[in-house]
Amino acid sequence: MNVVGTLVARNLRLFFRDRLGVFFSLLSALILFLLYTLFLGSTQVQDLQQSFPGATEEQVKGFVDSWMFAGIVGITSITTGLGALNVFVEDSASGRFRDFLVSPISREKLILGYLVSAGIIALIMTTLVLIASLAYLYLVDGVSYAPRSVAVIYGFLALSCLAFAALSAFAVSFVRTAGAYSALSTIVGTILGFLAGAYIPVGALPEGVRTVVNALPFMQASVPVRQQMTADSLEAMAGGTPGAVEDLQEVFGITASVGGREITGAFVVAVLCAMIVVFTLLAAVRIRHRIR
């Protein structure tokens, strides 16, 4: 395990040393923040104020910001694992694998070093973004969360980090050049906000597109996080209007269903755990083949 720990530490240093790589791993989250801070946020607040004239502007903004930051932390848990695997791509493209093969490091430990470091980096970056999000909501909007809610949010985010790091490792195992990796990162960063229902509320999408989005793990992993982060602010804004809470939950992707079956927290946990197991095994096989 000392060898694995050394490899993990080495991969962590290489990732955080590349400031541009760290920036691009957070690009989707930054885009979402800027979109709502500069453009879409005020529009959402105005539209909701017209629908709920009894709610104050602070209550409406608190809900919109809570929903936005739920999307930000959810996207971060997905993209940072992919960003962490830039080290693997560079090792492959530069021929460092040949150096590893003539060293006394087994392939299994080398593979474990890449997979563990990707999961740790995703957890570190998501934790920092979550802390910044909670601080912003408290200081700017006066929205706070009970320790139990924060623990539930972080639990789902941690599972999401590990699951999507495993998925990213499997996808990156097919990438052979830095250019191809950059293209993959750009594509993922561009479309992920739509697939996770973060850039545009899911209710604004056509029915067929909404069904596809709800069936994807990106959206499903975001649902329980949104439920926890928007629960109090949504009730404060629309609690006095009959049926309004349920309608808004469906429109903003706080609740979702696939084939008439509601996506529950237990279902999301099962999906993420299955992804961790399946894609970790597939990624290990693929990376072993690449190293060979």
C-alpha cells in the first residue's frame, strides 16, 4: 500500500500543479454560476415573483440561488473526476508507461493509483465548492442548513464523485492523446449542464428530451441534492399556494420520474453504487490493457 500511496500522492501533486487543468475541471460549474449571476438569475426571480406575488424578493432569490448552487456542486462532482485523469493521459502520451513497466511497480498498484487519486481529487474539489456554496447562500441570501441536511448532501455528493470518477476513468481509457482528451473535456463541459438539468429547468424542455434527461445518471444524481438544498427556501417562497410546491419541484428537476416511477434517494444510491463497481472494474481492465 505504500507504493499505491506514493502513486496517489504523485498524481495529486501533478493535478494541482496544473492550474489550468484545475480551472477547466471547474469550467462547467463556473459557466453555470456566471450564467445565473449575470443573466438568467434575475429573469428567474422576476418570473417567479409574478407567479408568487405574496413572496418577497429575498425569498424568491433564496430559492433560485439554492437551486443554482445545487446544480453547481452536482456538476463539480461529475467533472472534477474527469479533470483528474489528465495525469493518466499525459503518462500515456509521453511514454511514461514504459518507465513504469521496467520498475518494480505492479500493474494493479499503478491502476489503483490512478483510480484512487481521481476519486480523491473529485472529493476534494467538490468539498471546497460545497463549502463556498453554503457560505454564499448564508452570507448573501440568509439560507442555512441543519447539520443533518449538510451530511445528507455531502453523502450523495461523495457517492457521485466516486461513481463519475469511475465512469470518467473508463471513458478516458480510450483516449490516447492530449488533444483527444481536451476535446472530450470540452464536449462534456458543454453539454453536462443540460444533461444534469442545471442550465435550464427540466420543465422547460420538450417532453421527449425531458424523458431522456431524467433517464440519465447525471440528472438522477442531482435530484436528491436539489431536494435537500431547496427544501426550506421552496417552502418559504411557495408554501402558502396549494399544489405550487409539487409543480415547482417537477419544473426545476427537484423531483423526477422515469417511466412513471419516481426517482428516490434509495434508487439514486443503488445507481451510483452500481456505477462505482461496474465502471471501476471496466476501467481497471481497460487501463491494464493500455499499460500493457
